[in-house]
Amino acid sequence: MTRYIHPAKKRRLGKLGKRTKWAPFWIIPKIAGIGKKIHPSRFSAGKRNWRRSKTKA
């Protein structure tokens, strides 16, 4: 990668970086109901990894 990253590209990569995270913990009781033991990654829509799937950013 180059030494200087253009601010627009940096902003796009920052937004895509948020998509790699799990859903917040309070989403589980809200969607699945209280008492369910479900992993938060199940409710995150776009799970992206820098090695697996590439972006056009």
C-alpha cells in the first residue's frame, strides 16, 4: 500500500471497517427475545474480512 492514503479513500475504508464488527449486545434480547444465547455476529448484516473478501474502495 502507498504511504499516503487519500482522505476520500480513508473515509470509505473507515465505513467498511465498521461493517466487520458484531452487532451490539443489546440487540440479542430485542430481536431473539430474553433468555436466548445467540452470538452477536449472527445479527450483523455484512461481515467482511480483509483477507477473505475485497472491496472496491
